[in-house]
Amino acid sequence: MGGVDGNMAKPSLAREFLAFIRHEKKWWMIPLVGVLLLLALLIAFAGTSSLAPFVYPLF
């Protein structure tokens, strides 16, 4: 069941997302989310790095 006090641990967001993909058979969402995460990392890197002027021409 749960822990000592009866509370169950909440699954992480990534675990819930993977369970949703597995249950609903939406495999096309994996590359979409991956590309969105890479784009978010690139934007975050471009805003905080001293290399930002070299990243801006990519957009």
C-alpha cells in the first residue's frame, strides 16, 4: 500500500508521461517532446552564455 503513514509516493512527471504514452500508444510524442526539450536547452544556453552572439544566427 503506502508508507508508514499510508501516503503513496507520487510518481514523477516523466514517469507519468511515459505511462501515458505506453497506455495510449502515442509513440509519436517521444520525438516531439525530445525536440522541444533540446530547443528549450538551446534557448536557455543562448540567453545565459558568453557564446550567445554565436547562437543567435541559428534562429
